[in-house]
Amino acid sequence: MTTALLRDVTLRDGLQLTGKVLPVERKVDIVRRLLALGVPALEIGSMARPDLVPPMANTMELIAALSPEELQRCWVWVATPRHVQKAAAAGVRNFQYCFSVSDAHNKANIGRTTEDSVAAMPEAIGHAAAVGGSIQLCLATSFTCPFDGPVDPERVVAIADDPRTAGAGDIVIADTLGQAYPEQVAALVTAVRTRTPQRRIVFHGHDTWGMGVANTLAAIRSGAAMVDGALGGLGGCPFAPGASGNTSSEDILFATRPEWFTPATLAALVDLSEDLLTELGEANRSRAAEGARSKAEAFEWVSARAAG
């Protein structure tokens, strides 16, 4: 199995349900610590309206505090061409243009139909290209919708294959509610790859039904080259009833073992995660973190702090 790149989404999808705005200095510290540990990519914020998603209110200040080199490894969530334009002017070069496959969720989340979002994408692609940036097509509710139920896989494939989305280099297949299962994930990733083989596939999973790591591994085996996770399994969508935390970054890394990931790296991630979750008053859902704090001292992945 080829190891996919991990993108840690703690600072966007992880934080958006917490109701707490982390200070910019704290966010900068998290970005720099994750990058220093070797995490290949991060999602650091959103251009969503601060009154609707308060934890994202200081995204522009965070962008301004990071260097162009740091921003090259960071992604920002956008939903309109104007979002891309505004983020690009601030220095962003990696844009995740997101909308929902199901109309009901897209209206709840973004305030427009799916067709409206597709129709606006060429303009968004143009704004990204004008600054030499990369833009992803992010398809939320690729499997199920909290309002309409199951989503037809052909609808996902049709959007991926729509000429108006052709300028996106990546396609993010998102299990927004965490209700998918491995065979289903593998089938959809395979179908999208077959229809648009020139694209990099990204899988974004949630662990609501305990399938987060299994679904992520199924996506990787089917060709996903990047996968999303959040520290401690933090996160969820404020406009998706029933969605819980993201798949834990620690759990994904323990399962996939990229070359840069060592027992010392896991220990540092667990320390960072535990401090952040305590600060936010959130539970730690990571099983790898629980294992790292176990008493199995003879296992190299148990951290020194836990063993002591």
C-alpha cells in the first residue's frame, strides 16, 4: 500500500464546532510545531463568515502571520470566487473550493444550490490561476446527506467530470457525516479516479461510526494520495447534524507509518493534542493517543511521559 500524504485539518474542520476562537499566536504555534514535526500539509482556516463560524474569525490574521514558505504547505477553505480573491490577496496559494453534492446541505452550509456552486467554479479557478495557486474541488456529503439521506455515487462522479470543474488539480471526496464504510469508500474513489485519472484524489473522513481509519485505508488502497485528519479526532460540521469528529491524525499516522513518523513524533503529537484539547475542553478521541499513554512500556510507541 502506497502511503498517502497526511493533511492535518485541526485548525479548520477541527476547530469549527468548538465555539472557541484560539488566539492567532496559538494558531501560529500549532502550525509551526506540526510543520516542524514533518506533517506534509495543513488546513489552517476558512473564509466562512465569522458570525456563522466564529472559530474561523481570525483566519486572515493567521495568514498574515505566516511566511510564504509556510503558506505553501497550508490550505484554506473557500466557497465562492470572492473568497478565493480575498484569500489570494492575503497570500494564500492553496485553495479548497468546497460545496456539497446534495442541494439540501449546500443550501444549509453555503446558502446556494449545488449547481450554483458548480457554475461559479470557473471564476474561482481563474482567480487561483492568476496568482499561480492550486485549487481543489472539495465535494462534501459525497456519501450521505443529513437532510436527504444517501447520495447517488453517479452524482459525485458527474460533478467531478463536469467541464466547469476541470481546472481543479485535486478532488476531495468527503465523508462529511462519517457514515460511509470501507467498500463504499473504495468504490467511489475508484470511480472518480477512473473518470478523471489526471486528478489527485484526497479523502476526508469522519469517525462518527468508528470507520474513520478503515475508510482512510480503503481510500489509500484505491488510489487516494492525500488524506485528512485532525489531532485527537477533533471536529465536525456545524451545518451537518449527526457529524462528529474527524478521523484522528495520530490514528491515521500510526496505521500508515510514513517515513518521517517515529515514536518520538507520535509522542510530540500526543503532547500537542492533549494540551490543545484540554485548552478547548474537548475529549480526545484518538485511540493511538490512548495507546501512547498506556503502561505497555516495552512497546516503543508508548511515550516516555506515559511510561514515567
